[in-house]
Amino acid sequence: MLTIDYDRLGLDAGDRVLDVGAGTGRHAREAARRGARVIAVDLRATDLRSAEGAHLVQGDALALPFANATFDRIIASEVLEHIPEDGAAVAELRRVLKPNGRLAVSVPRWFPERVCWALSDEYHSNPGGHVRIYKTSELRGKLETGGLRVLGGHHTHALHSPYWWMKCAVGPANDRHPLPRLYHRFLVWELMRKPRLTRLVERALNPLLGKSVVIYASA
């Protein structure tokens, strides 16, 4: 499941791409499949093992181990909401981005995330969890303050918002409750089959219920 739109990011074969907070490498793998030269960075080396096609680096978004102006494209998907010093992280992303390079940042959207916080303290209070909820205007301002020019954005993953509300309502660690388990099976089916009807429904719902907001910016 991809959150970033590579066409809007302007990804070309041969681009040097940094995926910060890559996790299991979903964006890194797709960028490599498209012919990019990808470096995937995460605090936890164990997560990076699935990032096939990318050079793997264990590292911190607050102190990236790269020279200034190294990358053509940077991805930071669902990362900034975990970092108390998010302004410093944005400054690091700007530092390693080439002039006229592009950056894609995604975070949980304010409304779906606010519902999750209201339903469950456990959802956001665990170590390494979410430390803030962004409004879109706040995220755009954070990027602009960091020296980036915002190009636009969109919302995505509307079908995933109800799943997380269910998880928070029954307890994020409760893997046995039938309602979120059944809905998760639907999400997996939808991801694998990509039926036209659910694609159209999600596209219509994204402006209202999209779980993530994505902002694209340039140096």
C-alpha cells in the first residue's frame, strides 16, 4: 500500500532517493522498481530487511549520515508525527535535498487522528508513538519555515480510517475482536484485488475521511 504518489513526486529512473523512516520499505521497494537508486533509513535495522532493492542504513532523521544536497527525491511517510523535534527533522531533510529536488511528506490527517486519540490513550501514549496531531496548514507551515516551497498535496486511505477507529474502540492491542479483524480482511482483499468500485468509493471519500495527508514540496 503506497501513500505517496510517485507521479506527483516527479520520480524518474536514475534519481537518488532517500526514504526516511522507511519501516518495512514499502515506498523504497516501489521507487527501486521504477529504476531509482534508493537509500532506506530507519532507526530499527530489523524493519529494513524487507526493503528489497534499496541500500539500507540504520540512522536517525535528526542526524542523517549524508552530505548536503545528496538526493533528488526524499520520502518521509508517517514519520514526523513520531518526532518531538519535528522542525529539526525538516531542516535535516532540506539539508540533504538537492536544489530543485522534491520532497513528499505524509502524516495522519487531523480529523481521523483526533478520533483515534479520543477513543484510546493507548493508541498514542506508547513509547515511539504519535506525539502530535497535525492540521494541514500546520504541516505546510512547518515545511515552509524549513526552507521548502510547498507544491500541493492530497488526502488518501479513506477506507483505512474506520479500521483504526474500530481498533481504538476495542483496544489497539486487541487482535481477537471480530469487527476489526473482519474489516482488516476486507482491506487486504481490496488491496490485492483493487476492484473498481472500492477505488471509486475511496477516491470520493478521501477529501473527507482520508487517513493521511500528503504534502509535496521542493527545495
